[in-house]
Amino acid sequence: MIPSQESQLILILDDDEMVTEGLAAGLEREGRTLITCNDVESAELIVERMQPSHIVADIRISGPFGYEGLDFIRFAKKYTPESRVILITGDASAELQLEASGRGAVGFLQKPFEVNELDATIDMLHCSALSARSGFDRIIRMMPFDAIVRSDALRPMFQPIVRVGAEPGVFGYESLARFRTDSPLRDPEVLFRYATRKHRVVELELACIAHSLHDGAALARKGLLFLNIHPEVFASGASFTETLVSQAEGIEEESTAATAAHLGITLGQGYFFARPDEPSAFL
């Protein structure tokens, strides 16, 4: 068993959700926080922001011909050199183990293996320098991008915009993209960094626009509705008007149509554009 004063923040990376879920369930116990990722991009964000004490990663992430796990070791050791990296794979050749060791891996398990084997390996590889509670739930799931853009948890918050002076009052509402989750993706900066690394910022923006038009319908009758648009949407090659119309038409509720009309979508007018204060923050 690990010393009582040492907690563990364990990142589990595998493209198979059943594998990450099964390992997290088997490794869960007091003193551990487990983070599951199903792509390299989300795992990189976790390494940068949370510095896991242990990393359990498959060697092949995107298919039988890729060895992204090896490259991920190098990335992880750059940002968290104290992290203990354990690779799991069905191909445990001596050459592959030697290469993984040279890049910084300190453990190697061949599939299939028992969870208690991994459990014992993690306990054996102490990492006191990075032992810390994460402040999240015991199991953190980084939802894959495709699931995010389809999720009902991708819901905006609306911030009133007020007029000051002789006739003060609310004259509009700004839609703020939010993903309702207990993972680091609840931070919009992290969410957009993830989309940027996946080269899918425009898809995320369109999903946010659709939810903003839907959820902001009632507010749009009281005042103007402001949407923050990532610069890549304007560079996507598609007409911004056509994009908004397409998203609005995808929702058949009458209230959404009223919102679209209020925004001037059908006439191509009435827009208010706001670039992020620091576009580079999403790169």
C-alpha cells in the first residue's frame, strides 16, 4: 500500500473507452484521483495543467500503425519530468520496450493483464514530488470531442449588458460558451484549447451558436443577443450568415426562428461581433 501521506493523480490514456473506464474502476480507491483520456490532445492538456504523478498510456492510440504513446512519453517528461510513466500494449517486443525506456517509461505491461498487476506497479513507483489532491472527483472523465459537440451539457451562460447614464438598464445579453462538466473542460479556455489541438474549433463554435440561439430565444425578445465568435469561423471559407441560418434551421422550435429573425439573420444584418480578448490564448 502507498504511504498515507502520499496521494496519487493518475492519468489513463487509451483510445478505447471501455479500457479506460475498466481501469479507472479497478484502480479507484481512497487517496487516488484517476483521469481518463481517449485521445492524445486531451491527455496533453491534463499533463500541462495538472501534472499527474503517474501516467498509464497505451502505445497505439489512433490505430494499429501508430505509436503515439511513445511520442506522448517525450511530451509528458518535458512538462512533468517526475511523472512515472507506465506503458501498456499488446506488442511487447524487446525493441519497443528499449525505445520506451529510453524516452522515459519506467513500467511496461503487456495486454491482457490483471488490474491488480497495474495497481501493484503504480504503488511501487512512488512519486512524492507530484503527490497532491486534484480538487476534482475521484474519477475525472475527459469527454471525447465528438461527444462534447453532441452533448446537451454544452450550454451557454448569458451575461446581461447594461446601459449606463440617463436611462440605465439592460439592453442585451452576451452568450458565453460553457460545458457543464466536473472535468477541466468546464473552463472555456481549456475547452477551446482542446478544440484547437483537434483542429475542430469551427465545429465547437457552430455547436455553441446553435445552443445560444436555442437557449437565448426568450432573452432575444427583451434585447439584443451577442455572440462571441472565434476568428477561425471567419476564416473557414463559409459565409457566416449561411452558417447561422444552417444552425438555426437545425432546430425547429418556433422560438428559435423568432430569435434568428430578431438577429437579422434572414436579412444578413443586425450582427454584433466580438473577438476574444486574447485569441492567442486558444492556440
